[in-house]
Amino acid sequence: MTDAPILELRNVSKEYHGEPAVRDVDFALAAKEIHSLLGENGAGKSTLTKMIAGVVQPSKGEILLDGQPISFASPAEALKRGIAMVFQETSLVPSLTVAQNIYLGEEKLYNRLRGLYIAAQQFLQSLNFPVDPTADVSSLGAAQKQMVEIARAVHHKARIIIFDEPTATLTPEEKSYFFALVERLRRDGVSIIFISHALEEALAISDRITVLRDGQKILTEAASNLDRDKIITSMVGRTLSNELYKRDGKRVPRPYGRKVLSVQNLSMGKMVRNTSFSIYAGQITGIFGLIGSGRTETAKIIAGVLKRNLFYGGEISKEGERIRFRIPRQAMKKGIVYVTEDRKLEGFFETMTIAENIQVHGLAKSPPEEVIVHRSRFRKLADEWRKRLNIRAIGSNARINELSGGNQQKVVIAKGLVQTPDIVILDEPTRGVDVGAIAEIHQLIGSLADQGLAVILISSYLPEILNTSDRILVCRQGRIVEEFDADAVTEEMIMYAAVH
Amino acid sequence: MIPWLRRQLDNFIGSGDAALAVPPMDGSLKPNRMLDSCDLALEVPAPDDLCLAGDRLVVSSGSDLHDVALADGAPRSQLRSRYESGIAAIAARGASLAVALSNGSIVIEGGPFGGRTYGLPLDGRPPCLTAIAFLDDDRLLVCVGSARYPLEEWQSDLLTRGNSGSVWKLDLGTGEAGRLADGLGFPYGIARTADGQGVLVSESWKHRLLRLRPGSSAAPEVVLDDLPAYPARLHGDGADGFWLALFAPRNQLVEFVIREREYRDRMMAALPRDQWIAPTVRSRGSFLEPLQGGGVRQMGMLKPWAPTRSYGLVIRLDGALVPRLSMHSRADGKRHGTTSCVPLDGRLVVASKGAGELLFCNVGSR
């Protein structure tokens, strides 16, 4: 790392509808530096980096690249100047192949697909990414999409790469690959801005850390001078320390209620193989598994998003009644709601307002009695849920794409709960969500179980599974392989079951 | 017509009753070794049913009735009576002890009806009494497992999807019997509910518990279903809950054999009964025996999760009939074929028919 900044932001501000998202922020990135940006959801991290990457323009202040003021009209322009951004939710084209996505925008007049695939294969291998270049992006899992996104940035020979929550979807093994890649990029002269909610990761790989809160810069310090407590205090303005995932004393799991869901010998292709488990009312059942273990697919079959094998696909019964759904709406009517892990793609209509999103989902359960429903009705319902889930937005008419990740997630959860379900499946509900919002979401999940709902929590983050669940199921290679009581299990036991 | 079409479709695609799906043992039914770690109280040849008569525990074993004295030190057994026919079930109330025999008769020992013998109007069908319980001082509830097979041939009834079982009410004063329910899949346990208003019946082949209301004509109500094993006798736990014994596990292979009619009929016709692919109460340890421990042996060790046709399982149900505790003897255990259990002084007495043992399990704090 050298001291001269290659990128500098001076007194930069950005407002949306008169509401400041970033206020008078100074930021500097040195050559070959890994600089982490930390803060709660809505702190302004994404807005700040979007200004750097040319996605949005600052309302005030200036951006300097190599000492020269710059203003990008589009991300493509920023990419030409060597600034690439790997987004939190991938921005790949799902209908194209991996290779086509990597080389998107560089197409020649005549393109030979075979040559493209060979080049992409070599390139991906050099990054140690096990992704098939001929596969459609729509068929990839979240982690593999992330790899393609990273590969695309590296391919464009960016001098500055901005990673927005790059590790949220990665398994521990994939994370170690990723960090090795980041180190290699740095050695090759690339500067990196790293946004993450995993504070340990930021502390481990960063040279410097900048903390934002409510759109303002709180501190910039060398990572070696900081620790988790200091960062959290700066982020939230209060000392949360390890409260979120602290395991003090013996946890008392909620007792088993009546069995509300029985999954027996469920099978779907190679992803779900003869899996069986039960779900009980008034309890949080955590399902842990590495990416590709079939946990999301199992949940989606239950919720009618995917279909089990037609022949000998097993049985699912809800309170004694056999169920088999063709579409999710049928599941919602039966009181089963699935809150997706991929909120951007499957969770909401991002250009619609909070009120419209919540109302649309409410329609799935029961159509309105009137032919014409007044917008004030939408807003009233949305206001109720905003208050209940503490969704921070200008109003219920705010569009989803103007909200921070945590608040978007709360809208997705509100959309599920508005249907008054009795089984709620939450798939990675705190992925890409800040510490403060995580605590709120966990509290909400707990209150759902206390109200007697059966809650299924799918997560790849062990401390979350351990501290939130009353019982833990471990999924491996398409089936549930182990069950633990939350008060008698350690991270090691869960991980052992997940990989052996 | 529609149900028939539904069945054909289910058979074709493997759904519904033909799904070959078995509920998992998880949650409060998660497997453990608690039955194997219970104290051995007595070795009794094939103990079957249990009941408490005063301060004495009564155990049926073949055609013998034993009294087990618990007063001081180690339990001691004493032959109480011997019958010419096998004993199918027993029940006690006050000084009365009712004994149901495999020949279909019911004998009362002691109490106001002592010495009398009763029978049910079964119209010449094979007697298959499986469980009895006193409804009050004068009336007895009787479960008849099957109208097609005698008790010893219970595997035949299961494999042929038997649903000819019935529950009867027998007036001990007049000897009159009335049917409370029929068309049941092998009712194998019966007990009064704590409020005295209803009767719980375990329906083995349908893996569920039913509630009957003896005073009304209401249809039986399913109160607990989807059990992972075949339920047998149940007894009150002294409060408003119950202890339920389950005598053999369900597994996909047996479900498959039940579904494959032609194969099943040929197997039943051609093979000795103990080599059938069917549940059993004990392992014989013979290499001819199908799938007992299957191929899941490593270094000569039988794994606890190996496929098995016999198992030991006892479940405690709370007042809402939600399972709260379970005690297991798995594939590598031997206390299989648990057909009955009764609570006694903070302990649970379990009859393991497969192991030929009477067990004392400490469950006071659970």
C-alpha cells in the first residue's frame, strides 16, 4: 500500500427525494489498499460506492481519480476507467451462459462460442472457481453466481474493485478461496473497497476501515487499531458487543408443540433425496447445510415453488392432510409461506412501492371484496407493517429499490406475514443485513414462534442457527442427516454433520 | 368411483396410500438408548400385557399370569394363575382383574363378578382379542384386532391391509355386548381419557390414536396420527397424559410388500412365517431372517440405524396428546417388541416381549 490516494471523495453528499443518504463524506483509497466500509443497513455504504462506480451521481462534492476530478454517467464509463463493482445481489444476465456473462459488452462482430468457452474455462480455472462456463447463469446457485460476478470484474482488469457483501453467499471453503483471490489482486496492484457485515472478515483482510452511520463518516482507522467492539460501537452508536450471538448460560429451547408438517421420503431429482423430517408448532426449527445441500430446494417444494418427483416423490402432510402444490399460491392459502433467500430476484417488485408490494402479496391469500381498492387501503396496511417491523423508509410510498438491504428484507418478511400463515419458512433472512437489523429480525422470528407459529429458519451462518433455533436439522447431499437440540450442540458438531 | 380412480392413480405414481413413505423419528421421537439403559426388573418369557392390581403388578406371559411384588428390595414374581389358552390382554379395577384369552373368552378374577366368563358375539369369526380396559365397575371395553385372523396371525392381518377390527362394550352384569366401532385397522390398546368422557384406542395398522365417545353415536375422531411405529397398549400416566407402547417400526420395505399384492401373496404362501418381510417383536439372529440389521454392518458391528423389523419404543403423551418423551431400543439394542407399559411410583414398568424382560425405567423427573 502506498500513501498517495488513487481515489478520493471530498465532501460528497447524495439525496433521494430530499432525504440525505450520504452527508459530507470524505473518503480516500490508496493504491494496493484493501479498505473496508462498514455500517448498519441504511448507513450509506452502498450509495457511497454506487457514486464511485457511476451508478448514481453525487448531489454535492467531488470525486477525484488519480488527482483528477471525474464524473461518470454510467457504470460502463467507470469500468472503462478501471472501476468495477461486484454487487450484493448479482447483476448477471440469467439467460446467458457463464462465459457470455464474463465477456458481455466485449462481443465482436463474429463470435465463436467454442473459443469463448475455452477462454472462459481457462480464466475461471486461473481463479480457482469451479464453475462450468457453458452453464446458464439461471441454473447456478448463489455462490457460483457470485464467483462469476467476481470473475467478470477481474477480467475487466479493474484497478479498483468494489465488493458489496461478496462473502454472504459463500461457504467457508469458498470464502478462503475468495480471500486468497483478494490478496492476489492486491499484489497485482488492484485497490479494493470491501463492504461486509462480517466484522471479523473486515478486520482480518483490511488495511483500513471506514465506518459510516446515518450517511455520515464516523471514523477511518487502520484495521490493526480496531477491534470488534470499537467497530460495533461506532456503527450503532451503542455497545452491542457480542450480544447478538452471545451464548451465556444454558439456553432453554421452546418445547415441542403439535406436529404441523411431516415430510416423508421427499425426492426431487438429484437435489433432494428421500428426505424426511417433521416441523412442530411454537418452535423455530433451524436448517443448516452448505450451499448445494438441498435445503432451499426442500423448502421450495413444501411451499409449492418447486415440484417433487411425480413418481415416488414422497409425501408431505400438514396437520394430517396430504398436500401437493402446483403453485405457491395454493401453499399460501394453506398457511405456508416461504420467504426467499434471493430477495432481489424473487422477493419483491423493486420499482413498486412498499404498499403495493405488501398489498400484492395479500391478494394471493384472498382477493379483495371490492372490484376497485383505494390506494389509501394499501398504505394503511403497509403503515401497520412498517410500524410492526420497524421498516425505515420515507413512507409507504417509497419504492423498494430506494431502501437499504435490511429494510428490503423486512418488506419481504412483511409480505409473507401479511397472509397470516401458520408455517413460515425463512431462507437466509439476515443475508446482507446489518447488525442492528439482524437483531430486529431475530426478535421478530422469536416472537412468531412465541405466537405459536411453526418457523423454519434456513441459514448458512452457524452462530445464527445456534442462537435462534430451538432445534437444528442438518442437511447434506439432499437429505436431513442429523437433528440436534439447541441446548446440547456446538458449532463443531453441526459442521461435522454437514460435511461428513 | 372417484376413490377407486384415486387409488389406481396413487398406485401408478406412488402417492397417497401407495407412497411408501414413512414418518421420521425426530423431534421428541428422536432415537435414543433409554430402553436399553433401563434396569432389568425380571426375566419373564414373552411378557405381553401389564396392569396394576392394588399394590401388585400383574404380568401376562403366554398362558400364565404372574404377580410381581415390589414391596421391598428386588422385585419377585409369583405365578398367580394359569389358563388353558394363551392370555391376550389383562385389565384391573379395584379387586377385579379381567383376563382376555386367545380363545375369545374373558374371565373375571375377584370382585363382584369374580369367576364369571364372558364372550363376544363374533359370529364364528376367529377370536382376536387384543386389549381390554374397565370403563367403570360394571362395564368392560374390549378391542378385537381382526375378524379374519386369530391373534397369533397378526402379521397376516397387517400384510393384507386388515381393517376388520372392532371395539366392544361388555356389560359384566348382563353379559350383553355392544359394538362401539368397527372397520378398524387392528385396535391394539384402549384406555379411558382423564375426563372420563371418552376412550382412546390405538389403531395399529393405521399408526394412529382414535378417540371414541361410548355414550354417543359420533364417529371416531383421529387425535394423533402419523406414528413411525405400530402402536400397542396405552395406559394413563396418573395425570391427564398417557404412556403408549409401540411394538415394531414401520419401514419402507414392509410398506412396499404390503402394496405389491402378488408378491405378498406368494411370499405368504411359500415361506415360513418367520421369514416373511413383515414387522416382528424380536430378532431371531438367523441369517435366513430378512433385513434384520440388513447390510449395515461395519467391522462386524450392527449400526443403531440399520434397517430393522423389530424395535422398542415407548412414548409419553401429554394431556393434548402431544408426544413429550420417547424411549427407544434401536437396531443394535435388544429390548424390542414393547407391547405394554404402566407407570408405578415414579418409574415406568415396560414389557419387552422381544427380549423376554420386564424393565424398570426412571422417568420421575421427565
